[in-house]
Amino acid sequence: MDHSVKEPMHHPHGMKTGPPGSPPPGRGPGEHHAMHQPGHGSHGGMLQDFRRRFIVSTILTIPILILSPVIQGFLGISVRFPGDTLCLLALSTVVYLYGGYPFLKGIIDELRKRSPGMMTLIAVAITVAFAFSAAVVFGVPGEGFFWELATLIDIMLLGHWIEMRSVLGASRALEELVRIMPSVAHRMQDGAVVDVEVESLKVEDRALVRPGEKIPIDGIVIEGETSVDEGLLTGESKPVRKRPGNPVIGGSLNGEGSVLVEVTKVGKETYLQQVIELVRQAQESRSRAQDLANRAAFLLTVIALSVGAVTFALWVFISGNLGFAVERAATVMVITCPHALGLAVPLVVAVSTALAARNGFLIRERQAFERARELEAVIFDKTGTLTEGRFGVTDLLPLAENNGERILAYAASLEERSEHPIARAIVKEAHDRGVRILPVQDFKALPGKGVEGSIEGGIYRVVSPGSLREAGMALSDERVERLAGQGKTVVLLVSGERVLGALALADVIRKESVEAIARLKARGIRCMMLTGDNRHVASWVAGELGLDEFFAEVLPHEKAEKVREVKKRFAVAMVGDGINDAPALVEADVGIAIGAGTDVAVESADIVLVRNDPRDVVTLLDLSRKTYAKMFQNLIWATGYNAFAIPLAAGIAAGYGILLSPALGAVLMSASTVIVSINARLLKL
């Protein structure tokens, strides 16, 4: 029997064989417990610094609010004592210098680089507010901005703190996981179990994992069966069944069975270390929406300084009242700095980062994640992405025997002793359908032809159509010819001169692929397939899934060229799972590695989807679109009120008795901040 496999062989988990991607830089064996502790490194230190400044400034803001005449008037209370204004000035000075320090330092850095942005806008606003308010204390006519100054600094510190937390959020969750990983492993040594430090484990060591314990390190099960909860690592909602030969991930929770695990990865090569490295790379990539916020801040800085200067000059000329002119100019510059602008993007990034992690996405390049909203086409690799990367029974065709289940039972019984991929596929199909395997006597392998044996007193064979023709037996059946024409491997169950039935096998199409393609097409996205497989197989898969286009018989080095051709027509994403997809992933507008499992070091991908589920591509695109929409909405809310607030603050309607006070301006800013916060949270819905 010709059991030749027409598909390339695969890694047991759908990953194409080949040298693994070079692991990213990381720490060596025994160092993972000390890695990336919160507060360590520049990001962690900045996070703690913003937190401290926010807490101290917020505490000092409480007496500032109580001592502010505007707040007292609003609450209908009076808190007056000798030197109260000097006390207000002293408290505000501490908030300005201590709480405002990051922004005062930031304006120097931005001006040095000749790129004024958010830090410049904040620094100008708080400096004008503080300087004018201090001048009022010492006799300049006008109304001080002390409470606006303090709340502005508090909100901006909070915004930057949230931004730092969102950037570090995914890695901090992983750090928590690293800390709770077991420090001790049960190593098998000379037939005995010896407790050792996890850091001392080496590749090929064997460790016993008892029920309910955490798996100490990446490895392969060599004895025992169990179910493992990998939800915290991969987002997989159900426990995964593990048998000998199956991989396990360090940090996942063992279920009901004891298993013996052989260590396959240590140090920087482990799953956790690779994920943390990917997250670190993502932290260093900028968001286009954040750049947009910085451009908005630059524009508002120009507007604030220009309108403030013009306002001052005009009111001095019109009224001759220097105090009123200064108050109007200061009001313009304070109001032009919206609290919400500092929160607009960080809040959305924080929410979307959490949602991405919960759905098993690893975003290596934030700009690529945002570009995903503009996609017009998605190209999928076939084997291991749209299909399962394994042989399976796709058709069961009764011929002389009408009972399909009986055909499967006899074929599986004969093939049970074979280790060939086709044999394993037939036996698996029988197990999946609950078909009983029958005892076989006088079993014989027919080299190059098939297998033969006696079942229930009759002699049966499983052979290929070619072997049948060689034996001088003709089979003319359009259905069998059609299956062969689709590129499927067809085997026949034969008894004597009678062909009882046919079984067609091919790389099994994932059930999830059908839904994924339908959902993408419903969103107006063209779906294509790229494969090195023959045109007949590709045509069959494309037809089953309803693909718009497919490219067959494409060699690995030609895949990038095909993606380049499609890019001339559409904004395109490439979705692949293997090492030979790397050039195509790089060439695409967005490169998505799917089903990476424990091999997450896909250096060429912008986004890594841990699960081997094409539907995650749809979820990713939806999240990208909604995230960008929320960012844009927030930027509009954060800056939009300036269109009418700035003219009113400048006193354009003063002749009609309409004058925007600093207090009312602050209320408008607060309303904008609340709207931005609520809008970001709505992303979860």
C-alpha cells in the first residue's frame, strides 16, 4: 500500500518543524525568580516616583481646597485665620515644586529637543497659575488659581502614573506569576525523589509533579496522564489533557494525576521569559495615538501662549487694568491645558492591554496593532493555521458495504498496529466516533501496498487505489475519482474481489477556520490563503472555507513576494505559524503569528496569538478598531471644549456680561476628564 503523505510533516502542536526562532535576550538558568521585580529598572522606578508624588500632592491638595475662597463659597463655609493666604501659598509651593517637578523637568527636555509637547503645555499652565497666584497673595489684583493648580498637577500625575502602569501592566502580571512559581522541584535522581531548587534543573533532568502542584519548568511528559490548567499563561479556558509526549509549561497548574516531566527548556528559553521579553519590546514601541496626543499638546501650547499674549495685550489696551489683563491671560493658559488630555490615551491603552492579555494576544508592536484597524485583506498560511497540520478522515464513502460505521471499524482494526500517519488518522477517527476496534488475526503488512488481516472469519485489506489497479482490479466510481482529484489521499477497504468502501484523508480543516473566515468576510475583509501544497488540495480547502483567493505551490522563499503583490492592492495582514512564514510576516503590513503555544519567540511577527485559533484574528481586528476609536473619541473630548472655553476665558463676550471664571473653567475640565474616563471603560463592553 502506498501510504505516502502528500502534506509536510509537522510538530505535534501544529508548529512546522525547523529550527526554532532565536530566543530573545534574557537571563540565564537560575535567574528567573529575580527578574524584573517591580520598582527595579527605569520603568519601575518612574512608576513608583509618579505614585509617591501623586499621593503627597493629593494629600496636600485637601487643605488647599479648604483654604481656597472659591471652594469655601461653593460649599457655603468660611475658614479664615491670620496668615491663611500665606499658608495657602506655602502648601501650593510644595505641590508646584514637588508634584510639578516631572513636568518642569520635562519642559526643559522638550525644549532642548525643540519638540514642545505635553510636558511643555503642563509646565506652562502650572507655572503661570502659580506665578500669578503668588503675585495675588502679595497684592496684585485678581483671583488666585491655587486650587486649580493643585488639582491640575494631581490629575496629570495620575495620568502619567496610569500610563506607566498600563505600559508595565502585562509584564507586572507575569512578574507576579514568576514570584509564585515553585522554588522547589522534585528531581528524580538514581531512582529516588530529591527536592532541589528549580534554578538547578538542567535540560534532560526529570522532575516529578504531584497532583495540585505547579509545574516547575518547561518540559515534556514522559510518564503518567493528567490535565493541566494553562489559563494564566495562554488564556486557554479549559484544562488541557496531557499524555506522554505532550509539552507542559512552567507555572501551569497540574490537575489530578502525577506526571514525570523531562526538562526541555531553562532560563531565557522558557515560555515565561520569552513572553516577558516580547512585552518589554512592546513597551518600547510607541503608539500612533500617543503621538497624536503629543501633537495636540504641541498645538495647544502654541494656542495657549499666543492667545494668552494677545489677550493680555488687548485687555491692557482696552481697559488699562493690568490686574484684569493678567487674570484673563492666566485663565486662558490654565484652561487651555485640559486635565483629560493627559488621560485620553493612557486610559484606553490600559484597558485594551488588559483585554488583549485576557484574550491571549501578545502585542510586540503597538503601531502594528493600531494599523490592524485599516486592514482590507488577510492572507492565511494553510497548514497548521487554517488546517490542523495533521492527517484526518474527511470522507467515509460506502460502496459495496452500505454501513459506513462498519467500514470504519474494519479499517481501524486493521490499521491499529501501524504507526503510519494515515493509520493513526483512521484509528483516531474510530475512537472519536466511538466505533469499537475488533480483534484481528493473521495480521500482515503488505510493503508498499497496505495491510491485511482476518476479522470475524473474513479476510480484509486496506490498500490504495494504485495497489488495487496493480492487482488487476478495476474500480470506476466518480465519487472516489472526485476525492482523489481534490488532492486527498484515498484508501479502500477490500474483501476478496469486492471494494466495500473508501476513506479519504487530508490535512483536517479546523472547525474554527470556517467561523473565522465568515466573520472576517462579514466585516468586508478579503480572505486569502498561501500554501506550498498542490493546487488540488488548495482548491478544495479554499472551496470549503469560501476564500476569495488562494496561492498554491508557493515555495517558502516565494511567500514574501506573493504578500508584496497583494500589498499593491490591499492593506494586508499575514497570518502564519511556521519558521518558513517569517519573510511573509515581515513583508505584510501586519504580521500575525498564530498558535505559537510555548514557542513565542516569533521574532518576525508584530502580534503573537498564543492559541491556535483563527477566530482570534477576528477578535484582534475588532479590538484594534475599537481601541483606536476610543483613543480618537477621547482626544476629541479632551480638546474639544477649548473651542468655546478659550474665547470665553479671553473675555470675548465680556461686553455681554459673560466671563468664564477660572472656577467654571476648572469645572469644564473636570467634566471632560470624567467623560474620558467613562469612555475608556466602555471599551470592555
